[in-house]
Amino acid sequence: MCAFCSMKLRRRAAAVRRRMHCLWLLLLGLALAMLATSGFLNQDQDLHAADPSRRPLQRLPGPPELEVIVDSLDLALELGEDLAPLKSLQEDQLLFVFPSAHGSRTQPQSKRSYKMLMRGTFKDAATPGPARLRAGSLQREMEQASVQRHGFNEALSETISLHRRLPEARHPECFGEKYSESLPSASVIICFHEEPWSTLMRTVHSVLDTTPKQFLQEVLLVDDQSQSRHLKVRLGSYVSELEGVRLIRSTRRLGVGGCRTMAAAKAKGEVLVFMDSHCECQEGWLEPLLERVAQDRSRVVSPIMDVIDWQTFQFNITQWPVRGVFDWRLDFYWESNPQLQDFHPEEPVLPLQSPALGGSVLAIDRNFFQSVGAYDPGMVLWGAEQIELSIRVWSCGGSMEVVPCSRVAHLSLHHRPYIFPDQDMLRRNKIRVADIWMDAYRKIYYRRDTLAHFIKQSESPNIAERLRLKRSLGCRNFHWFLSTVFPQLYVPQDKPALSGELYNVGTGSCADYPRGEQQQGGVMNIAPCSGTGGQVIRTSSVIREAKLTHSKVTCGSVVAL
């Protein structure tokens, strides 16, 4: 009996051991299966990361300092082809440029570091275009608010490097130009009032990054009574770390002319370069300007002013030739492709004489600037100071040029970001220009701005000191300026036989010339009659000409019936 019980217990123990073995084998198999599954998932994730077709937007592997946001379906990029150099990009391909914040800086930089957003220009219609990057509603609201506050997309500007390099825009022949190593030194003067940090500092760094140290005496930053915290607190400590940059603060509002005149008195360079506070310079921008001034100390020069779009910060090239001019309302503008006898297309790097120059970037000998009267202290805050200086320089023994091998980009503004206390300030500045420099021709200005005429009659501005300066310098009269410097400015015969809208009885419309096409050779069209005076045409009984009132174009002509 005991032997039988012992045998039964041994059988049960063997069965338990078999069950335990099975359980351990099952657990071991489950563990192996889990490990295999985990490895497969990791491999799949790696393949996902390596496969560009699985993401709508990817970062292209490349040099550590090069980061490009591109369309994921660009076949050339999927095949790993190298990135085209920045200078080869077309104008409509470059939106903005700034250094990448990623990657090691230990590797040699065989290429410029930049980050760009490209639009595809595909020749194959079957190839899909780039993905559109859609900003969220919050980002759009931020951008709209910054445009309203500053006159440009400051929210986008903050994302762009302070050291971005613009694509090359100079004519190839400019690279063969050689400049003296003994050029005069320059003080770059940047006046600002409530300028946002990004555009102000990008201007400063652009000057420092593109200017040879042997020619740059200093950069003078002049704060024209700004109140923003970043300009009152942060700016001082930041500038103290920049070699060759000085900060000057004004305790009262001076305006453009007053601010620049004050800085000129403190400058140490032989040549003064006045620059707006939202510019970006091309490589080699300063040397051509210094050379022209060194050859003739009474010569005032300007670079070609390219344009930075206020919304996208895209760089737009200004086509050469171009010169600065003004009309009888004393409004300044850049005239493209002027029909001039002294322009030679076969010599595209020769400077071009200009009746006027804009104030965005201007180079002038320091001693000549002081001797010719600096900026008129009677000009208030902003407006028409560039026209006043232009007429004075030409009339009093100097000259003005645009230098094509020098290029600087200027940020166009959607609107002026601040309101002037005097709404007629610009008109009062123009009154000073007319009364001091235009002699009997000032009547033409007053006929085009009747409100200016009434202001002049009621206020009679004090211009005695500037008239004494004009006599002491032996300046020529305005008739000489028109006949010698600016003969292309049409002198209207203000004896109209008829004036009014040119009405088409067949269509019930009026002759019109779009304000966005203010250049010679444009086409007039017909449009609904506005009745606002913008379509008024004046005809002359003396020389049988007709001129649209608001147009900068001299005359209209019939080319087909």
C-alpha cells in the first residue's frame, strides 16, 4: 500500500515539472517575440525618418551650417543633389535668408551659411510645385499687428538673421574694377527714431560685415529721442560690445536733417555716409562711393537702391540705369531707364549724373558738407530735405551721381509708422525749398498746391539766413538748374485754353493714366470718370500740348486710331 502511494506521488511530481517546463518555454518564446517586434518597429521608424516621401516637409541633410526648407517632392533634392549657390537664385526664389541655429560650427564652412525658403520654378508641368507654408491664425495676427505698428512685417523680420547676405546684384564688369588702397575714411551715420531692433541691428551688422576695416572709421548710431525700452536700455549695452560703433542720444526730437547735421559735427571720418536705419548692404558697396568722392570732393554720390519688400522681406533688384528726379509738386522719385544722352549702355559701370538723390544712402565729403550749409535747420522733422540738398549742391558748385557698382537695399514701408504733430509739416518744408531756391519758378509749385500757397500767405517763413548763405556761396539760379542739370523737367505753360476730363462720348468713360505706371512710354486707357480731379487734362494754347494733371509723364500722344 505504501509502495503504491509513493509511486503515485512520483507521477504527480513529474507531471508538475512538465507543466513548469512548458510554462517557462512559453514565457521564453513570448520574450523573444517581443524583442523581435521591438527591433522591427525601430527599424521601421528609422526607415520612416530616412524616407522623404513620408513627410510633407523635411530638412535636407547637408553641411551642419546649411539648412534648407524645401518641397518634399523635389526630385533633385531626393536624389541628394547639392544646393545651388545663393547668388544663382532667381529673384522670385529668394524670400528670406538667415543662418541656421542648428549644427556644429567646428566643420569648415566651404559655403556661406544660409537658410532659405524656395519657390519651385519647374519646367515640367507634371512635377508638383512646392508645398505652401501656411502660417497659423495667431502668426498672421502677429504679422498684421507688426505691420500696423511699424509699417512693415516686423514679426517676420525678427526671424531673419542680423547677418544675412543678399544675393549678388552687381554687374559682372564691377568685379574687374580696382580701387585705391588710400581711399578716404568714412563715418557711416545712422539716425533712427523708434526703429525696431531687428532692422536697426541688421543695418549695423550689414555695414560692419561688408565694409573693409581700413576704410570704415566708425558707425555713428544717433537716437532721435526714441522712447522704446529696447532702444533706451538694451541698445547701449549691445553697442558697447561692437568695435567701431558709437551711440549718440538726442534729448529732443531733431528730425532727419537735424539729426544728421548733429552727427556730422561729431564724425571723425573724411567722408560722411548718411544711411537710413533699415538698409542692407551688398559686398563692395563702400569703395566705389569713396573713390568718386576722392576724385572730386564736391561730388555727392549714392548707390543703386535696391528694394526689400515690406511684407515678405524679399530682395528686389533695381534695374540700371536709374536716377533721382522730382516733379513740380516737389515730390522725389527714382526714374528708371531715363532717356539720356550721357548714358552709354556699352559701358554699364560708369556713374550717371542725377538731378537729385534720395536720402536713404548718401556719401558726401565732410568739409564740403559743412561749407555748403549742411542740412537746412529750418526743415521740420521729415520730408523734402533731399530735394533741398540736391538743388543746393548743384547750384552751389557741386554735383550728384548714382554709382552702379555700389548697391544697397532699402526696406520699403507700407506706411509711415508714426504720426507727425503737424499735418502740414511736409508742405511747409516744400514752401522753404520753393521760396529759397526756385526763384520765379516757385509759382508753378504753388499753382499745383493751392493749400501751400495759402499757408505761405498767412505765415511767411523766415528764410533770410538761407538766402544769405545762397548769396555768399555764389549759387546759380533755378533757371540754370533747369537748363543745365535737369532739362528733362517739363516747364508747363500755365496758360490753359481748356482743362477738364477727356470724355469719350461713345463709351461714357474718361481718359486715365494709372498712378502705378508713372514712367515714360506707358499706355493711357479709359476708365469710369472719377470726378475727383485725378483725370483732369490741361491743354496749352501756346504750344498745343495736353498734360494729365497728376502724371509725371510730360505729354500724351496718339499712336493709333
